[in-house]
Amino acid sequence: MRRPAWCIAAAAAAALWLVSPLDAQAGHNAPHESNQPPASKMPKVKTHDDLQPDTLPTLPAGMTTQMLVEGDSIFHNQGHCFACHGQEAEGMPAMGDALTAGLNWAQPNWQSIDSLIKTGMPQDLTRSPIAMPPRGGRSDLTDAQVHLVAAYVWAISQARGEPWPGGHQSHNPLVPNAMPATAAKTKPAHGAAHAAHRGAHSEE
């Protein structure tokens, strides 16, 4: 017995309706070709700094590269900024934010950074267990010194490394309030000299 044409057509439509979703799912599961290079050839990002351009933009009015060098010195010495933000300003866990791939809490301009350093930031805004005290907790820093630190922070948030004369490629390990290495070396010798002096007097 021959089936009517409409019956055959309905059966064919039902078959297509079932097959189409299966084909679509198979296509979804199939690996897609990508224009990206293999992972082995992708550039490796090791630090925040690797995301930055290689050159500084035009310096803001009134800022010089010498100011960046001086701000660097304050950041890594009497300012102790590195103690919370890291030697390379890469950020420290549960402490200070990274400063080398943009700024989270300040507009990327010199005046805004300067103002934030002077006023600090309360703990409930830092997303960290600690607050940022005014002047980083160094009340002895002058406005002029804070201005230099702000210039340095502006620069390292804008470019990879420190691409200016006198800029560092990397900073030596630093420890807050640590005794200078030269003092540490001379102190035992100084003590030994005193011991020898005492020994000489005891023999007399």
C-alpha cells in the first residue's frame, strides 16, 4: 500500500527536524580554528609592567626626568613606599596596590596622585587589611618630596621599566629600616678592635 505524498513529506520533515539540532551540537562541540598563535608562541606576561608601553608619553608641564630620578630615590629610601607597594611597585599581598599597570584609586595625572599621597586612604577603600596613611605614614616628608614621589609614580604607571636617563631596570632588594651593608660589615671589626684593646689592658 502506497503512502500518500503528504505522509512521506511529513516523515522527511520530522527526520530533518531531529537531525538539524544534532548537527548543530556536533558543530558546537567540534574544535574551532583560531587566528591566535599557539600558547607556546604567545608573549609571556611576567609582571604588571610587561603590559606597559616601552616609552613615556610627553611629561606633564613642570615635570622633568631629574624629578623622576629624585622621586625614585624617595620612594625606595626615606619614603619607604616600597615597603607596601613592592620594590618594583608591583604590589604586595594584603598591602599596597601595584602602581605599574595603571592606578586604581587616582586619576592618571600628577596632581591627583600628589593629592592622594598627601591625604592617604582609609582602610575601607583600600581593599586591603591596612589603610594608606597620609604621606605613606612618613609625616616628615615635605610637600616638595611628596610631589617628586607623585611624579615617579605617574611615570612608572605609564611605561614599562624606567625608560629615562637614571631610571632603574630593577631595584636591589630593600628592607625597611635595615642597617646599611657597609655598617654591618664594619661593626664587628669595630667591636673586635675594642676587645683587643681591652685584652691588652688586662695583660698590663
